[in-house]
Amino acid sequence: MPKALPQQRLQQLQQLLRRIDIETSGLASTGWAAVDEALTHTSAGLAINHEQLEFLGDAVLRLAASEYLEQHHPELSVGERSALRAQLVSDRWLAEVGEAIGISDALRIGPTAGGDATALSTLRAEATEALIGALYRAFGSLAPVHQWLTPSWERTSRAVLSDPHRGNCKSALQEWSQAKALGLPTYRTKERSKRHGDPQRFHCHVGLEGWISAEGWGGSRREAEQQAARAALEAIKPAQGS
């Protein structure tokens, strides 16, 4: 047990790792220190923070997701795997995983960041990615990452692969418009809020002259454009088969 960690803090971290079924009986003090670092946000103003492990976690996540796709979806082309992987490592997916395990319960953050409700999703995503990096550092392998994330990847993969647009509505709308010789959709996206993590920070209007006009909102420019494209596809459903 790491002597540097107060008992209450150690219990917080133990409870979190139990929620993701990680065996911690043999975890060294350096491993616990890594988990503690991952779950200490920069806003807390402490000597350690999550940034380096978040950077490591980004690379670990992409590699582990690539291995998952190779093992579980060998039938997909490289392009299809790349598109699906983008869904399996997205900030939205990370935030959902963090929320599912209650990562906020063990996250040390400053009072300003903690009081910004719109930023909570971003904080969860950052902490989840940092925790992935911490597990890799603590155990020296991808095994605990796969053990934790595979069930979530399975659920997300099923949802994406059952979606006729495969989670990329912009591409689907463009393919449809080109097949109809209508040209390319036009996107106009504006930032309506400066609040980091605001789910309606960006507003997008998409137009296809003579056919459709639709709009969407999102926490990022990309998300807003995807939501606008999805709304457009829903609106032209009757014409898609013609």
C-alpha cells in the first residue's frame, strides 16, 4: 500500500477500480500513485496532475481499440475499422464510460472547474483517458484496459454497425447528394457559447439547395455538423429510396 496516500484517498481509488473489475491485490505503490495522478485534475492546483497520463492514455486507447477491432471485427476493411475506431475513442464515448463507473467520485478538481456543470462531461472524458494511461503504466500491459473497456466497445460497435450511416452522417448525406447529382451540402457552423463542455456550444445549419435545410447542436464543431447532417437525412428519408 502506498504510504504517501491518505487512507480515505486510497479507499476512493480502490472502490473505483473494483467497479471496473481490476484486481488490485498485487498493485505496487507506484501503481496506486499513477491512479491517484490520473484522477487529480490540473484545476486542483496540486503538485501532480492528470495531463501526462492523459497524453499516454490517448495512445494506449487507440492501440487497444485497434487490437479489439482486429480480434472482434476482422471482416471490416481498414477504412471501416478506422471509422469505427473513431467512435470507440471519441470524447463523447470516454465521457459516457467515465459516467458509467462514477469516475467523478474519485476525481480531485478545483472549485471553479467543479462548479461548471457544462464542463463535467469534458472532465470525465479527460479523467477516463488518464486512468487508461495509469492502468497501462501500473500493470505494464494492455490486459487491464481490454478487461475494462471491451464490454463498452462491444455495445458501441453493435450500435454503430447497426446504424445505416455508421455514425458518419456527413459522409452519408454527401454520398446521397452526389448520387442525385445535387452537389455538396453546405455547412454553416457558429460558436454560440464559450463554455467548455457546453453540449450546445456550436450550432450548425446544413443546406442542400432545392432539397433540404436542417440544423444541429453539439459540444464541438464536428458534433454539431454530424447532428445537422443526421437531421437532414431524417428529413429526406422518403426520397432516399427514389
